[in-house]
Amino acid sequence: MQGYASDYDRTIVAVEFSMDDGEHWTRYPVEGATSERWVRWELEFTPEEAGSYFVQVRSVNDRGEASPTPAVLQFEAV
């Protein structure tokens, strides 16, 4: 999975992922970002079981504010 994140005039300092409907978030710091550039993120995940999975993704800016509405990605593992 991959995507892009931006926060208009704020610098993104981290991208967070959740696979339990936002109950817990795993944070990955972003280095070298500026408020003028989008941040490209990538997540590799190999499920232990076949099935349908949902991942929520959100960014965190330099004020510590997380995206109010995370992106939701769905994928099938076979």
C-alpha cells in the first residue's frame, strides 16, 4: 500500500496506521518534509490469514494534530 499526505500549510512530522478501527495507532516519523511538499508513504503488510482487511491512515503535523478523518484502505489477502 502506498499514498500521499499533505496538511496544506503545516509540515507533516509522522504518518500513523491503524488496523483496529482507530483503537491503536502505529506512528512512523517523517524526516525532511516541508509545508510545501506532499509526503509519500508506503506500508508493507503480510497478513497471517486470508480475508478482508481495513487499514486507516492519517498524518500528524508539526503542531501534533492528527488528520481528523483518516483515509480507509481495504485489501484482500488470499
